[in-house]
Amino acid sequence: MIEADLEFQIAKITDIMAFQQLLKNVYDGESPWSTAILWMELSKKKYGRYIKAQLNHELVGFGGIRIECNDAHVTNIAVLKDYQLQGIGTQILHQLRKEAVKMNCLTMSLEVRASNHQAISVYRVFGFKQIGVKENYYISSNEDAIEMSLRL
């Protein structure tokens, strides 16, 4: 697990292109989010927060939350393929939780692909509970999403 040299910062609009490159790394050349969507997410600081994770000044991951009433909805957590399975995603989730608490949220929620057993396991260890299923949520694959929630 990489922790000692991992640094976290609040993301800025200027990070959009780096996030796009990271997403293309994670999703085999195709970013699931357009530059316009990332711009909208990063520009609404009152309604959300994005955290970037850097190792030796290199972007290795990021995550974001969108505030909806008293819920911090996790919009994305992505870690470069070469750095996956080293606890970085979990550390990003911890940082997002801290931000959600600062923003007076009572819960965190998210959707995760039903086939992503590894992520579901991490979320369960973190304390998330399954609250539902969204059928055919992922348009490109018609895959179901597991809805999960955590009380803060």
C-alpha cells in the first residue's frame, strides 16, 4: 500500500485534461466522461468537491462527490492501472468522506457496476450498505448498478 508519499489536493478546472488522460488509461482509451461534464463538475465548488491524488507530483488518481441535499454522491473514483490494488482508491474515498463531513452531509451514496466485485468489497469494508439495484444503468453494456449508501 502506498501512503507515505501520496499527496491529496482539491482539484481545479486546470486538472480536466489530466483527468481525461487518466480516465482513458483506466477505461482502455475511452473516457466515459466528456471534457464538458468534467468542467461542469469541477466548476460547481459549492455543490461538490474533487480530490486528486499525486505520487511524486504525478497524478495517479482522483475522485469526486456531488452534494445533493445532505448526501455526498460519489461521482467517480479512478486510479491509473499501474497503481491499482495499492490502496489509493480507498485513500481517495477517505478524503472524499472528510470533505463530505466538512460540507455537513449526513450520508454518502454511489453506484457501482454489479460485476465490479472488487470495488463492492472495498465499499463494504468502508461501511457502505447496498440499498438497491438500478437495472441497465450502464448504457454501453446494459449492466446493472448496485446502489450503496453510508451514514456519516
